[in-house]
Amino acid sequence: GTAGNQTAVVSRYALLGVVASRGRGAALISVDGQEAKPVRVGNPVDGGLVLKSVTARRAVLAGSLDAPAQITLELPLPGS
């Protein structure tokens, strides 16, 4: 895929919150502007992607837990 195509895919997802805990966390992700839903690490997000990992401000989506990261979502900085 091209960089433009990747941007279009990323724009479908909005990261609204994360719960980072030891081992497994969760992320609040909105797809295509729909109501955001909490997704636990390892669970499917949409379209064949799973939530691979979460950190304090970031959620990483991949084809599987063993696959390389495909999409990295970041929380907007406060006040931006």
C-alpha cells in the first residue's frame, strides 16, 4: 500500500482513551465515526485488525498479536 492509502485507513480510527495495565490493557476506539467501544489487548478491532498493545497515550493495531504493527493511534495532547 501507499502512504496515502495508509493515511486513509488510519483516519477511520479514533483513539479516545486507553487503560494501560500490566500485561493487558484496553483502548477506547471509534471506527468510522461510530460510538467508541472498549477493546482489550488481543481482541479484534475491525476488519481483521486486533489491538496488539497499549501504552499511556498510544494503541497499536496489527493483523494478529504476533504480526508487526500496522496502525499506531495516539491520543491527542491535552489542549490541542
